[in-house]
Amino acid sequence: MSDTSANAVAFVRTESVPASAPPVNAAGPVKWLKDNLFDGVGNSILTVLAFVAIFLILSNTMPWVINGIWDAPTLAACREILDGTTGACFAVLSERWNQLLFGFKYPTEMYWRPALAFAMLFVAFAPVLFFDLPRKLLIFTGLYPFIAFWLIWGGPIVNPILALVGLIVGYMVFVRLEKTSFAMAMGAGVVSAAVIWSLSKVIGSDSAIFSIGYLETVPSRDLGGFMLNMMLGVTCVSLSLPLGIALALGRQSSMPLIKYVCVIFIEFIRGVPLITLLFVASVMLGYFFPPGSGVDLFIRVVIMITLFSAAYIAEVVRGGLAALPKGQYEAADSLGLDYAQATRLIILPQALKISIPGIVNIAVGLFKDTTLVSVISMFDMVGMIRGPILASTDWNGVYWELFSFAALLFFVVCYGISQYSQWLERRLATDH
Amino acid sequence: MLLNDTRYRSLTLQAIAAILLALAIFYLANNVVTNLQRLGLNIDFSFLGAPAGYDINQRLIEYTSQSTNLKAAFVGILNTLLVAFLACIMATIFGVFAGVLRLSNNWLVSKLMSIYVEIFRNIPVLIWILIIYGIMTVVMPAPRAFRGEDAEAAMFLGISAFTNRGVYIPGPEFSRIFGEMGILSAGIGWLVAIAILICSFFGGRTVTRRATRIQEATGVRPATLVTNLAIWFLPLIAFFIITGLAFEIPELKGFNFKGGIKIGAPLIAIWFALSIYTGAFIAENVRAGIQAVSKGQTEAASALGIRPNRIMSLVVLPQALRVIIPPLISQYLNITKNSSLAILVGYADVTATLGGITLNQTGRAIECIVLLMLFYLIISLIISAVANLYNNSTKLKER
């Protein structure tokens, strides 16, 4: 019986057929090519044009880069080695490496000082940029400006230490008195800090304390190269952030006097090009200081760039403040927080989070704008290239190598910062 | 105490602020006065009327070294406006092109455009200006390379010459009516041409409005294409024929090209550098603007039966433009301010004439810088006023 029933049907499949592979043009790389590159006539033409463009760019630049000469004393020697073939003279970079980074006046035997300060910059910034690192590192961040100042400019270590102690004493006085009256505490803090700062004058410059930890002094006018760009960028961004936040809060203020002072300041600064402000720094700002004070050019430039970027940061932060729902302000009020508490605990943390992309854009823009100081004859990276290096008889005529290097350096830094900001935005995102 | 009484707190604080502000201003002003007295200087604008004593080779109006400093500044202002205008147009073209292509579903093209945007945004515009100036002055052949039977360089299409002294292109000349009127003839001719174009614009708008009115009344839209084309082009062509518009082709005479229009290397450097640099920013604005229009809008429009090209012009673009235009205007403002970098390559804009040579020759630092800032402030106030007008006119009208 079972035999017959088994034989009654000629053929029965007992398991399913394995799925056959999809057609070549519906899966895998071919499908990807078809979907992404050759999707229709117009797209195919675009693809071909893009390939031609890539080919033209690469075929013109690659031989130049690959044949580059890295070791030659002068441009003439480099051209001799190249012997008529296409190739870059990157030798200018290796020969003038120190000048590009530190300028042409910074004493050679002291290069380790700015280099060390630069390395420490990363340690100092790490806890600010990445929240997962131990919070104790922030102490180093607080100390960093004083260490960096001492390393780069030299002089007795007593000066930065006194400045630091002054700040700490001022802050402690402020905290002690804050409960009784905010304004009084502020005043007392400033006064006590000033007392400490003036100690160095009281001691007298020939005192033995000043020989402790003495590094040879380097005047500001000897700073240069990429170091100058970094110093201006870091200093001005750090200084302009608090100033910008203060201006933004001032602009939102209900007090007309404060509001309009802030509005006029912000709109004035934003209405003029940075270069005119740098002219102010180089020829005009000196008149605003007491006669004979002789504030040096670096500080004057820092002042003007800080004011410049503070105005832009103020606008970005104002955008963040305006984006906060009114309920946040009202909730803070109904909790009984005063203005300072509400701003510090409720408003600013949220507003600043919204403003992060904008602030980073300003920071990147500012870092790029530090190259403008070459117009007022400071020898930053671009100033070094245009001035001492291109004007020297050895390297007269090496444009592309130098400018490509400068471009690459700025690209790496600026692109890095913008990638960090995108990471931070994702990290801080609390919505779904 | 006044600070703890909410009725007077605001006033008290403002009074304190006013006192501090007055003290600060007094301190600074006092310093300025003392310093100026010590150096034997004064504030005096009469130097503006004195002869400038330097030449400007890029100029839109008549100017000699005997002209006044004021006139030099004015030449500079016109040069600033010229380069800003040219760069705004070209940056918009680059930006829109790159922004739209970045959204293309062609993987290669969109990646190329992101590379363009990232590279140009992240490198200082100063370096771009110097690089393009380098290309214009180092790579381009000297005029003498065009000489002889087997010249090393050839003129582009036989009508333009790219040399290391600048680019020479054919210059339009009105040979008939304006021929006898001297130096301003071409200027007046072009002004008339622009006036005709403006009239054509209003004429075309009237035709379109009439068509819309007829469509709303009857449901049938009359064809407007031919009429519009005629309104736009016929008067202009007629004007050119009447005035005998002819192009003068540059020729190599002696050591340099003569005839046609010369665009100097500095102008090209600053123009192109600002265009490609700002174009990268505009590309991002354009991309963001198009992406800001939610997909539901397109879908709703097609559900209503609107055709794809009408969806673009009636639904997507008006909403995207509302997002794109305000940052675009602020980029125009940036171009105008960044054009001050022209001083770097020797383009005679207002920063280079008033804030550069005049300042250095007369030593009138405060006066020159104040005037310079005033000029840029006025320009940026005008541009922001235009931006505000636009924002108010396109603001979402809710409730």
C-alpha cells in the first residue's frame, strides 16, 4: 500500500529549491553603480564629467607631489636635482620648518618652550572638550594660561604665580561675601586681587625672589609663525567667550541703557571688517592708553580680535537665548531663583547647548582670521611666507609648496574642530 | 537699600552703569587728548582736500595723482563696490550650483561637492587670495610670449588674452551716437542699456500679471513666452544696433596688449577667491534651505495633481528661499567686508587708498580709520536694512 501510494505520484519535491541569486544588475556593486552613478542619462553625463575632473586634477598634481624634493639647501639646488622634470620643492618646508612654526626671531635654543606649551595645550583642553575625563584635570586647565605665559614669554616665575594667587584670593573673598551682597562681594574680590597683583611692584624688581625659576625673556615682537596663529586663536576665543555671553545677556536685558550700549557695540563691531579693527590696533589703539604705557602690539591685537569675536559670539548666544521657550524663564522665576542663579543654573546651560554649532563656527572663522595680522606686519604663518621666506634669495619663487602647506595646516585644524563640534552635538542631544 | 527694592533696582543699576560708562569714556578720551597733545597732533580733516600724490591704476572714474585724497577715497569706494558686486554674483552661482549638486543622488558628484565645500570653508580666504594671485601672476604667460609666428601662448578663442599682467577681453564700444562724447560715452551707453532692461522687467511683469488675471477669470492662461522674450530682447537689440555696438579686440602692441578691457590680476585674484570661498558657505545655506522644506510639502503638492516643475516653482522654492535668503544676504555682507583684504594684493579698494596710502602719506591715522569704518558701517547698515525688509515681507504670518 505504501509502495503504491509512493509511486502514485511521479515526483514530489520534499524540500524547497534554494533561492537563485538575484540578477547581476539588481544586487551588489553593479546595482550600487547603477543606482548611484548611472541612474539615467543626465546622471551618467555628470558621473563622466566628475571622473574627467578628478582625472585632470590628479594627473596635474600627483607627479608634482610624488616627485617632490625634500632635501635641498636652495631653490636653485632643488631645480638642479629635479633636472627639468615636474616636481615640488618641499625642501623649503624642511629647511624653513622652524621659521614656519616659530617665526624668524624666536631664539633657536628656546624652541622647546613654545613646543612644550603647545603639547600642554592638548592636556589643558582635554577635560574641557571631553566630559568623560576625570574632572580633577580641570585644575591643570586653570593653571595652563599661567604656565604657557611663563614658558612662551619667559621672565621670573613669580609674576604668573602672583597673578594666579591674586585671582584665587579675589575669588575666595568673593565667595565669602557673596551671601551678603553680590555687588559688594564683586568689589571686594577685585580690590583684594589688585592688592596681590601690586605686590610685585612693592617687592621691587631687584629682589632675590625674581631670580627663582627665571627663563630668559622673549619680547612679543619675536613671536611668529604658526605659533602666533595658535596663540592668537586660543587666547582670543577663550577671552571672547565670556565677553560674548555677557554681551548677549546685556542685549536681552530689560534695562534700556545696558541693552542699547550692548546693541550699539555689537552692531558697530559686526559692521566693520576685521582688518580695520587691526588697523586700529596697530596705529590708533595706543592713543587710548595712558601716555607712556607702551602696550605692545600683541596685546593690542588680542584686545581688538577679542572684541571682534565677542560681538559675533554674542549674536550666536542671543540666538540660543531666544530659542529657549519662555516657560524656562518663568519656571526659574517661580522657583524663586534670582537673576544670577536662574541665568547660571537654568538659562545658560540650555542656551549654550543650542549655540554650540554657532560658537564653533565663530571659533573656526576666528582662527582663520588670525592670518590677517600679516597685513599689519606681524609675522604669522602667512606673514612668514610672504615676507622673510619668499623674499629670501634662497627660496624666491616657491609659491605653491608654501601655500599648500599653510592651507593643509589650517585645513587640518579647522576641519578637526568642526568634526569635534558635530560629535559634541550628537553627544549633548537629549531629544529623540 | 535701593538695590534690594524692586521698584528702584533697575534704575539704580542703570545709574551705576551710566556712571561707570561715563568714567570709562572720560578716561579714554582724556588719554587720547593727552597723547595727541604730547605728540603735537590734532584731529583735522582738511587733508582730504589736498592732492593725493599717488596713482591708482584700477579706477572707474577719472583720477590723476593731482586729484584730492577725497577723490582717491571715492575711487577706492567704487572699486570696493565693484569687486563686492562681481563676487556676490559669482559666489551665488558657485554656491547654488554646489549646493544643488550636493543633494544630487549621484554619489560621486555629491561627494565631490562636499569635498569642495569642506576644503574651501576650512582654509583662510587670505590664503586663497594669495594662491589665485600666484596663479594669475606666476603661471600666466607674459605678454611677450604671444609674439611671433610660433608664439608660446595663444589668445583664447582669438579674442581674449590671459597674461601675467591681467586678462584682456574684448571691450564693447558704441561707435555711432556716443562716439563723439569722449570718455564717459561707454558709461552713458551702458546706463541707458540698464534703464532699458529695467523697463523690460516691468513690461514683462505686466504681461505675466495680465496672464494671471485672465487665467483667474477664464481658467485659460494665454501664452506669454513669445511676448516676454520680445519685451526682454527686442528693445535692447534695437538700442545696440542704433548705437552701433562693436567689440574692440585687444591686440599686442609693443610690450603690452592694447584695446579692449583690461581686468588686472589683483581684481581677478580678489574676485575669484572671494567667490569660491564664499560660494562654499552659500552652498551649505542652499543645501540646508532645500532640505528644510519637508517632504510632506512635495507629496501634498503632487497629491493635488500639480506637475513636478510647478511643484518646484510654486511649493518648494518659495519655502526654501525663505530659509536661504537671510543667510545669503549676510554672506553678501561678508563678501563686502572681506573685500577689504584686497589691500594684500594691491587692488586699490577703499581700505588700500584711504586706509593704506593716504593714511601712511598724511599720517592722519585716526581720521582715516574713522572714515573707513564709517563707510563700511553705512554699507552694512544698508545691507541689513534690505535683509530686514525681506524678512518682514516673507515672514510666516501666523494667527
